[in-house]
Amino acid sequence: MPQLTIRGIAPEQVIAISEAMVQQLADVCGCGTDNFTLDCLQTVSAMDGKRVDTYPFVEVAWFERGSQTRDLFAETIMKHFLTAGVREVEIAFKVYSQDGYYINGVRCDKL
Amino acid sequence: MPQLTIRGIAPEQVIAISEAMVQQLADVCGCGTDNFTLDCLQTVSAMDGKRVDTYPFVEVAWFERGSQTRDLFAETIMKHFLTAGVREVEIAFKVYSQDGYYINGVRCDKL
Amino acid sequence: MPQLTIRGIAPEQVIAISEAMVQQLADVCGCGTDNFTLDCLQTVSAMDGKRVDTYPFVEVAWFERGSQTRDLFAETIMKHFLTAGVREVEIAFKVYSQDGYYINGVRCDKL
């Protein structure tokens, strides 16, 4: 964590920005880049009786870090996605609690 | 948002009902149809040592709108899925907070 | 529910352990095995400008059952995944509320 789950953006675009974006996100969080994951979901989207492109969306799963870090984190994602040619994106933060998160069987609030 | 993430139902079935369902869901919410997204996830499911069909499931991500709207929203999804031939479905609501949701880099509680 | 959504682990590995794992998880929860779903997501992951293997991750969606059951639940998943050759995995619990969960249109807190 943080874990970015991405839909509506081609994996190639995510791969292209992954190095620079994760480096900067790690700076924002004050943690190592190896804490991050970027996973692209394969989706089929529907609207008005037709198959449509999936709207670009990123769900960030993390432990709460406060609004200042969150704002900067979202801004950083947006900036790199713009670089990759993604012109609009919505980003939602999903907060996991440390006592409900287990790394190799060990609860995070006990680490 | 609202964002419907769907598994266990063929994209073709979702496409078929998308226009009528979204129109009615927009009426329930009192918002425009262009706020909605319907994304089908591709999944492989397992049970009893075998690959099985994915159980039909919809996760609705939205900002909380109260139990009356929520009940009607779920009922509307159910009704349209029945029309599409889906005989059982579970629906879960996931609430995003406005201060953790960003549209093109701008936090929703500041819009 | 509980609903296990899995990424970064081959469906074949999940299928192989599904019977024994779900039996034991049902014992942990004191419920029937038919309440469970195991869904594998198809993902493409990125890091350092390259496509990489998705980090093994399980999101458990359920109604809160307390920390003792949760610890045992995570331990049970970990144990079976080790058996399947998965050497590391992170597990996060996502709590749905009963008044936001609908089975065939009926809200769970009314069942």
C-alpha cells in the first residue's frame, strides 16, 4: 500500500508513467516506492444500450494520511496522467484500517 | 458516480438494460444520467475445487443518499436485472466521502 | 458473503485450494460454505516502467465479525495459500454494513 487500482486507462499508458509517478507519490507519502502497487482492471462498460469506453478511474486504497497528503497525492496522479494523455480522471480514496489489514498473516497494527 | 461495478453478469446483458436502468436510477437520485458508470469486471471464480460461474454481484459506489433512496436504487437494479434474465443478485453499497473524492484533481467537497 | 476477491494469484491455484479453504473458513465463521464466493480478478500491473506480476492480494468483503474471527480468517487464508505455493500475500478486510447490502432486493438488516 498505497494500492492504485485503475480502470479506463490502457495498461501501456500506466506502464509508461509508472516509474516517475510512483517516485513522486513515494516522496509525497515519505515512504519507499516498493510499498506501491499499480493494478489495471480489465472492464467492459455499458451506457445507452452500447458498449462504451470505461471512464478513467483510480481507486487508491491506503491507510489514512490526512487531507494535505491526500490532496497532493491526487494532484500528483492527475499530473502524471495528463502527461500520459489522459485528459480526465476521477480518483477515490478507500481507507483500510490497520487492524483489518494483514501482511503475510500478521495484522498491521501489531507490526 | 454513482458507479456500478458488476461481476457475474454477461456484459451483453448489462448493455441490453443499460439505457432504461440508468434513466430510472437517475430519476431515483434526481441527477443526470451522465453521472453514472456501469463497469463489468472479468472474473474467474472457484468453489469446491472447480471453476464455477461468478455469483451475480453489483457494488454501487456513491456518496450516501439515505436509506429511502438506497432501497429504491437497489430495487430498481433488481427489477432491470430480472428483465435481463438475471434471477438472483446481491448488491452492496460502498460509500465514498466527498473529501476523499477528486474530479480532475479537485476535491468534491470544494466543488 | 464473505466474498474473497483475489488478484495476483493464478485462478488454477485458487481452484486447487478452494474446497479445503472454504470448508475451514466456514468453520471459522460458523456459517455454511455456500455463503462464500472466491473471485479472481484479471489485472495488468505496472512498476518501474515495466509490466510486472501483480502482487498477491485478497480483499475480504464481509459483515464485521470481530478481531478474533478476523485474525483466524486471515491466518486460514494464509495457510492455504502457502500450501498452494503462494509465499506472500496481503489481505484486507472491507466491511459492508447490513443496511447497505441487498439480497435479491431485500435489505439484509430486514432479513
